[in-house]
Amino acid sequence: MNLTSVLSILVFSPLLGIVILAFMPKTAEKAIKAIGFLATLPALLLALAVYLHYQAGKNLADFSVSVPWIKFGNLTGAAKDLLSVRYELAIGGFQLLLVVLTAVIATLSAIGAAQFVKKEWKGYFMLFLLLEIGMLGVFTAENLILFFIFFEVTLIPTFFLIGKWGYFEKEKAAFSFLIYNGLGSAVLLIAIMILFSKTGTTNIEQLQHIVNVKGGPISGDLKMGLFIALLIAFGVKLPIFPLHSWMLRVHVQAPPSVVMIHSGILLKIGAYGLIRFGMGIFPAQFDKLAVMLAILGVINLLYGAFLAFIQSDFKMVLAYSSISHMGIVLIGLAAMNEAGIQGAIFQVVSHGLISALLFFLVGVFYERTDTSLIENLGGMAKGMPRAAGFLLAGGLASLGLPGMSGFVSEFMAFLGLFKEMPVIAAVGTIGIIMTAVYLLRAVLGITYGQAHREFTGVVDLKGVEIVPVVVLIALIVLIGVYPSVLSSPLHATLETILLGIGG
């Protein structure tokens, strides 16, 4: 196989599943579920193959593809590629980790959907596979126009997946998601169009050079304005307080298999955008606002932690926990040093795995008991011992127990911030303490709390339900005890970022 075609096949491989599903009868439930799951496997296998290719010491640039696509106008005497957009896919170390994360969680989410989705499986899996194409494309696009197209592709199926297959207030959650993310997309599009008109290119590598060259086409004030626009656009996605309220509704009202994708992958697009475009294209502006970003990170961390502590619904605990943990990403990036940035990237991957695990488990509990209230779930260690044990393991990973991925990411992010802003970092450690408090309160309340129901007839984790849980726990522990599986691919990415910020 020509390596330059691998990324295109990887990104668009779920399309085959969509085509097959389109010709299947709606009543073929088992076949639809099987196709929905099998259609995620090519992307997973190719992502793992690319990772092994890198681990074998080969160059990820082997997979890059760049061909002519769109040209605006025909300016006489202009440079050949001026105001043209190429179809460009490429993958670096950071993107590789996110592509593998996306492929893994998409496959596990497809298994979850077979358990949690109760109606219209054909429409669900067609939208789900379209969402996977968008997510894979976002992390492999090498120019901003292509990135934006894939970014928008993720919005449409997510809106329908929430609004059609969600819970009681699903329409409200879906429209809240669409409005907030649509406004963020509009801001992002404006920033991209300004960059395109000023520089004549949307290629990310070229923009990093053109924007930061002395005497370039973009003034200092415009650079700051464009960076703030990116901060707002990706801040909605992350989310950064106070742009977060939509996310709470989604995490509570969307079906568990969709929340696995949303919390595990879609939120990470915000972090990816801040790192790849905010820090990559506008390093000087990022540095100027580093203190503000550190403060916003601490606010996220504390706000999410304190509100998670007072929630009675376990879904809300996890939703506010996501806000809190995304604060750690901001803290690490604001440090502007190797430890902090690496900790932020580790947190992106670690939280993706942990949140997917916890939302899968809360989906299992809800399916068995029709409730996610902590009080009503008390005594699960007796009724569902396997599920309760995995929940305890997931909770310990989320609070940063040594030997699990959460510890590595939090330690490095705070290490980086303590080097640069010790006072802000010291305030942020209160959030780490609160994380242990609210997670142990919720998890122990569910597992060993007072039982308010008889557990006769309640079935523990069984069959294929165990697969997502075991895979996610294994990956969380693997990263915790052997962080090199993440740090090794990040060397080139970190060198590029640190060179850009003068580190």
C-alpha cells in the first residue's frame, strides 16, 4: 500500500459502513449493530499500524499527502499557491496519540451503543460513523480550511445523536450544544478567513513561519486579536469557564455511548486547537496571556471541583469533574515549559480514557436501575460487585492515584506551573484535594453507601460489556506505569512548540 494513502483511508474508512447501512432494512437489528461495530475496526487497525510504524523508528512524514484542491482566482504574477487550498493530511506525534485515542474510544463506544441505544439503530450508527470521520479528520488535517470542514462535520451528527437518542431534556441539550459550538465555529471561521486573506495560505506549517517572521503581513495587534478569537472558539469546546453550561446538559441528557465520545474526544478538540494553533501559530501572544490562562485554569479546576462535591446526580458529578480536569490542561499550557506542556497533553489523553470509562459505567448503572442518583445507587458493591469494583478503579484513576494515568498528567502539569507561577499553582492544589473528596464521596456512596433497593434481578457486567471496561482500565494503568508510550511520540511535537516559544 502507498503510505501516502493511509491517512485518507483511515479518515474515510467509516464511510464504507455508512454505505452498507444505507441499504440495510431498519428491522435488521443484530446485523446493523454488527456493521456499526465492524465499521470502526479499519480505522482502529490503521491507527495502531501507524503507531507501530513510528515505534519501529520510521518517519511519520511518510504518511503525509498534499494534492491541489481549490484555487481562488487567477492572479497574474502571483505565487503559484497564493490563495489556494490543498487537500493536505499529515500526522505528528501529538496527532498520532489523538488519532489512536479517537479510534479506540469510537470502537468501544460502538460496543456501548449496542447496549444502551434502544431504537432506530440504523440512523444512530450512520450518524455515529459520520461523527467518527469528522473526529479523525480534525486531528489529521494539515490546513485550517480542511480542519474547519471536519470540525463542522462533527457538529451535525452530534446534534442529532443528542436530540434523537438522549433522555428527557434531549432537545434542549442538543440546541444548547449547537448554539454554543456554532458561535464558536463562527468566530473560528472569521479568524481563518483573516489569516487566509493576509497570508494567502491556510497550511499550518507555513502559517507558523509567516505569522512569526519579522515584518510579516500581520500586525502585532491583529495577531493578538486573532489569538483571542482562537481562544474563544476553542474555549467553548474545551470548555473554559464561563463558556461551559452547554456541556453540563450534554453530559446529563445524551446517551452514554455519545457521552463517551463527547467527553473522551470532542472536548479534546478544544485542547488540540489551543496547542496546535494557539500556541503553534501565536506563541508570543500565548506567552503574553499565560498568567490569565493559568488563572482561568485554576478557576476551572476549583469551580468544577466544588460544584461536583455538592451534586446528588453522578452524571453531574462527572460533568463538573470534566470541567475541573480541563483546568489542568490550561494550567499545564500556561506554564509554557516542557513539563507543563507535556503534562497538559498527557491530561488530554488520560482524561479521554478515564471519562469514557466512567460514563460507560454510569450508563450501565442507569440501564439496570433507571437512576443515576448517588443515594439511589447505594450498595452497588452487593448488587453489582464487578461494576462497582471497576467504578472504584476509575474513580481512583480520576483523582490521580499513583500508578494510573491521572497521576502522571497532573504531576507534570503542576510541576511545570510551580516552576513559573508558584502562587497560582499553590492555589490550584486545593482543586486536587477537592477532586479526591468529591470522587471518593460519590464512588463510595454508590459502592458501599446505604442500599435503598433490593438487588434481586439486577444483572452485573456481562458479556461484551466487560470489553470496554477492561480495555480502558488496561490503557489507564499502562500509561500510569509506563508513560513512555505517550512521551516517546511527543518529542518532536514538544521540540517544535518549545522552539516557537523560545524555550
